[in-house]
Amino acid sequence: MNVKPLQVPLRTIMTPGPVEVDPRVLQAMSTPILGQFDPAFTDIMNEVMEMLRQLFQTENQWAFPIDGTSRSGNEALLCSIIEPGDKVLVPVFGRFGHLLVEICERYGAEVHTMECPWGEVFNQQDIINKVIEIQPKIVAIVHGETSTGRMQPLNLLGPACRKQDVLLIVDAVASIGGANVAVDEWCLDGVIGGTQKCLSVPAGMAPITYNERVEKVILQRKKVEYGIATAEELEKGSYTNRIRSNYFDLAMLQDYWSPRRLNHHTEATSMIYALREGLRLVLEEGLYERFGRHSYHENALVKGLEAMGLTIYGDATHKLPTVTCIEIPTGIDGDSVRKMLLEQFGIEIASSFGPLHGKILRIGTMGFSCRKENILAVLSALEAVLIRHGFEPNRGAGLQAALDFYEAPVCIPVQEG
Amino acid sequence: MNVKPLQVPLRTIMTPGPVEVDPRVLQAMSTPILGQFDPAFTDIMNEVMEMLRQLFQTENQWAFPIDGTSRSGNEALLCSIIEPGDKVLVPVFGRFGHLLVEICERYGAEVHTMECPWGEVFNQQDIINKVIEIQPKIVAIVHGETSTGRMQPLNLLGPACRKQDVLLIVDAVASIGGANVAVDEWCLDGVIGGTQKCLSVPAGMAPITYNERVEKVILQRKKVEYGIATAEELEKGSYTNRIRSNYFDLAMLQDYWSPRRLNHHTEATSMIYALREGLRLVLEEGLYERFGRHSYHENALVKGLEAMGLTIYGDATHKLPTVTCIEIPTGIDGDSVRKMLLEQFGIEIASSFGPLHGKILRIGTMGFSCRKENILAVLSALEAVLIRHGFEPNRGAGLQAALDFYEAPVCIPVQEG
């Protein structure tokens, strides 16, 4: 087998992740590596933690990445606090709610679910009522549900869970860095972010944060592995409730990310470089400015799509600003549309999962991909491709509407909680 | 917090990993990303699989990376085949044997261990006798034990396990790409490699391979997650023996790496680019040529260290060619030696774990770091630093011995199994 050096086509990536990576992040990844305990590297780890705290808008001590793709963050947080038989409530409003159920079940939780129609979100009071009824140890919920393009308000649920002494774990993979995720203000106990979406860092890390309430549960289950544990740690009796996974054991991971620098794994150096640069660019832009930019280009996209004659899917009040779902016009083959967009225009958009596959197309406005050229490119290409598929749009109207929006005085909307 | 763009000191990294990354691999990482289901990307995934088969010297269908650091590969393989109560035999001859015990215990195995003194390896017949006595479902063992610098022969153990219908799982993280790991010839059922050692790719991926014997166990436990499972898959009854981890569920992961492309996680694009380039360079060099190069520079290093007056630690017959352990001379503070090497010379070497911390120093000869300039640099710096610490070496002799070796007619030793 004679494999040639890597050569890839350049794409305009307008999916809900992975999205285009900022060239400055790509450049950071080509920096020579450092040893994991080199002071120059542990300084970088500390910078990453500090910037993650700002990203999550939290005073939590613990904010660090899990070395794995986004769902590794979900699994790390959940498996570190779930003991077999624990009650977990998961309100499901899309595919990634099911993923939370899946993970909780695998770790032996007694999972209670509640569902609302896909395309909608829950009234927070309904969840709160269920919490009071079931009295779970944990509520696990998605914030930005990419599969349906909805964003679940959490500002009332958090304080209510706190009052009931329930741990609230939130999957903010699709919203972090693109929409407001106010961890402390909303009383979220543990939160998982994603890199390959609004942070515009490649997939492969899952930034998480958690507070002292979560830490307390974790430390009760702590067992440092033999071969590096101190004598005292080895003596600490049996651990019938120990965390099932070694890789995702937050009790050991937080020691690795603390001055103790307990050896666990070998930190993924180049991905840390990428995350550091990605976070730096987020903070340089400003959190609220960044949320505003995401909404701004989302608005242009929606105006363009509607002017073209397409229907935006789902409850508009709770639309996730980083994902726009289009109802596929009757008789049109969505997968064929996506294929032609990719092959003829080098533009990638997404389909969806399960019941929504074939029903909607999803366009992401995330991170570095979320910029004017890309919005205009996708509107123009989509119109042409839909015409080739037998759909008759209002020709030219999509781009005109977007240009009208872009040429109007800038009024960047401020994101609400 | 005003964080500056990334700037790191250049190091000569002579630890047993992570080691210096080939500049061509770093360059590949700065390539713009592709969507995970873009045909241009799935082609790259297929190339990676094919090259991994060659690296592992196997005809196995399954050879792909887990998106996590090396120990994620151990956990993925073990948790996908261990059911609570399963008997697992782990022969321990260093820290990473303990890690295997740790992982097996956490997943509910009945773990049996056998130990030999650190610095030695097992007589294979002793392990075989234990296998016959205990009749485990699985034997899990380290091939190259970095903590002690030993390499365990497996060529007899594999066929014996096969005969007893026992699954043999091997941690070859520290040897893969630097020493011979003949998966099919030695009858290894499941093997984990590392990227950040002899492949000279950054940490963050764990290449694994497994055969049909392992796959059979995994498929009996298969359960595709709700939200993407087909109706038929959802109907397939209860799964009391399902794999505990969602992230490490090889039944789903192999579907992701097959033409089905079942969505599991978002593949870590840039790390796949790095792995692809790293594997390409390994195969371009040639597997056996590469093993020879590792032994060649290891020889030069050992000759230099001995000429300097230092004692090489452990049973020389089973020395791991990619790690050389030095006994720390009496009265010398090993950590202070390492610190001075890093601060004055920018050279990093390693200490060890548990009972060996403070007793030995470890020097890696791995991947891109394993080259003449680095060997000469570490010998020269180590002599100077040891003198500053009160140890009196044979001044100048280390470099002279290494140069003698390098100037002699090249006779690259062929690695034995």
C-alpha cells in the first residue's frame, strides 16, 4: 500500500459540527510538543482551566477537558456520580436526550424520562413538578439539542433543583461558546461543552466543569489506582461504590489537573494547544459579542431561507441560534440535496436522526464557520440545488434578503438566558 | 486574563513518551478539517485502518483508533469483553500491569494476578501453567512495560491461550512501532498500541486491533443506542449483559468504522490526520527497518551510559529496546538531575513510579526522538549534570563510546520476537 501525503479538499462546512477550524487554531496544533509534566506544559494546562472557567461563566475550581470527543464528557460526569440504583430524571426532546438516558442506564441508574414533541422544549415548571414527584438524585438534560435545533431554558430549573438538593447535569455541547450558558447564575452543577462546534476547535476534547456539590459525591468514591497511590490511600478500606470507569474517573482526573499532577493518562498535547488557542480567540472576541455574532448570522440565514420560500422547522421561540432546521419540501430527496451541495459546491450541511431523517435539513452557524461569506454561499448554492431537484424557490430572493439584512445598520441582538 | 498566542520552548524529549513529533506529522495536523461523513474523510479513515493492520501485522478486519489516550484503548477492549464475574488473569511485572488489574476490577471481573520482581519478566511457561490452573476467560498482559523497561515474550503464551480457548489481550502501547509486535503470528486476540511513543504522533488516540474471537463476544452484547437504532435492533429483547460504557462500546464503534458509518461520536479529525501521517512514515521507513533503528540507537545509548560508569537497571535479556533504565548512583537526587537537564539543556528524561521512584531514571529511544543527535545530546548533558550533582563519571567516555559505535560499520540488529 503506497499512501500519499495528506491532501484534502477545502470545504465550506455549515453542519452543526464539526465546523471549520480557525486557521490560528490549526497553526497552534503544528507547534512542537512538550512533555506532560514539563512546567511549560502544566502552565498551559492552568491557562486552559482559567479560560474554561470564563467560558462557562463560573467560579468553579474544576474546569478541564476530558480527552475524548464530546460524549466522553457526558459519560465522565455521569459515571462519576451515578451509583447503581440512583434515580436520574432525563427530560428528552431530541436524540441527545436519548444519549443521556443510554449512558445513565448503562451505569445502572433507575432512569425516569419525560418527553415532549421533537421541535419543542419543555416548560420548566413541568420538569420541576416531575423533580418534586420523583425526587431523583440527578437531572440530566440537554441545553442545545442539535438534532431538533431547540434550546431548553434552564434558568428556573437550576434554582429549583438546587432547592430540592438534586444535581443538575447539562449537555451544552452545541451551545457553549455560541449562546449563553451561565453555569453559576443558572445553578448548573455539572456542564459538558463541545470543541468542534461553536469553539471551532477540532473534535477530540470535551471541556467540562462541575461544582463542589458534584465534587463531594465524587470524592466519596475516590480510589487512586495501585502503583501510584500513596500508602495512606491504599489503606482506605474497600470501595464498594467506586467509579466504574478508570478512564473517566473524575476523582483521579481532578488530581491530574491539580498541583498534585497525579499521573493518570498522557495529556493530548496538540489538542490542548488547539483548545488553548480556541479559548483565547473566544475571549478575545468577548463572550457576549460572540453570542451576538452567532445570532446575527443566524438571522441573516433565516431571512434568506424564508425569502427563498422555505419553512423553518420547529418552535421559533426556543430555536437554538446555532442550528437552523429547514423542512424538506414535499417530494424532495434531502440526502440528494446534501450530496449535490457537497459535490458541486464543496458545501456541507446536515440531515438529522431517527424520526427527523428525511424530514429536515440542518444548517449550522457555529464558530469560525459562522460568517457572512458562508451564509451567502450556502443560500446561493441551496437555491441552485433545490431548483435542480424540482423545487421552485423565489429565485434570487434568498440572497437579496440576506444582503438587505447585512446592509442594514448593525443591531446585534443580545442573547437571553 | 490576557492570554498571549501560544509560544513553547523547544525541547529534546527523551522520555518514554510523549516523544517529539515528526515535523511532517505536525504539519498534517494543521490541515483544514473535513466533516466526519464527507467521503474524502471516510476514505482517510479507511486508509488509517489499512495502515494499522500493517502496523499490527494482522489480517484482522478490525483495526482502528479509540478517541482517547492510550489507556482508553485498554479500557475499550477490556470493558467490551468483561462481564461481571468473568475470570481474568493478569501477570504483573510493573505499573501498567496494575493498571490492567484496576480496569478489570472496575468492570466487575474476578481478577487473578501473578507477580514477578520488577525489572524481570515472566517465564512464559509459568503463565501458561497458571492459565491451565485458573481457566480464565481472559489473560490481560503488558508487552512493553515502560515503568521497568522490560519486554515480555509472548510467542508461546499466545498459542497456549488459543489452545485453552482463552482470550489474550495485550497492552503494546510502549512497543508498537518500535519493537516487533506480531499480532497474528503470536496469536494475540486483542492488542492496544500507543501513538505518543514509537509512532511519534501526539497523545490522544489509542489504536487497537482485535480478531473474530473477540468480536464474537462483543456482538453478543451489542445494543445500538436509541435514537439511531433500527426498529429491528430495538426489538432485540433485553440486554442484561450489555457493555457498560457507551463511549467504549466496540460493538457500536466498529459500526462507525464500517461502511454502515453508524453515528457514534464525531471522529477527532486532526488527530486522524496525525495518525495517518505517522503511520505513513512508519510504513515508508519499513517496520523491520524501524525496529532496527530503535535497537541501533538504544545500543549506542547503553554503550555510552555504561562507559560513563552508570549501571543499567534490570534483566538485560528482556530489556525493552525503547526504554533504558539507569540505576541512580547512591546519594544522587534523581529528580534534581532531571530538573537540571530540563532547565539547563532543555532535555527531558523520566523518573519512574511507585517502588522505583528515586531508584531509576528512564531514557526513551522512541520514534522521531530516537536519533543520533538526541543520543549524543543526552549523554553529554547527563555527564555534566551528574558531575554537578557530585557523581564522578569517566569524563568524556560516554560520548567517545557512542561515537565509536556510530562510526563503526553499521550492523543493525534484527529484532527477535
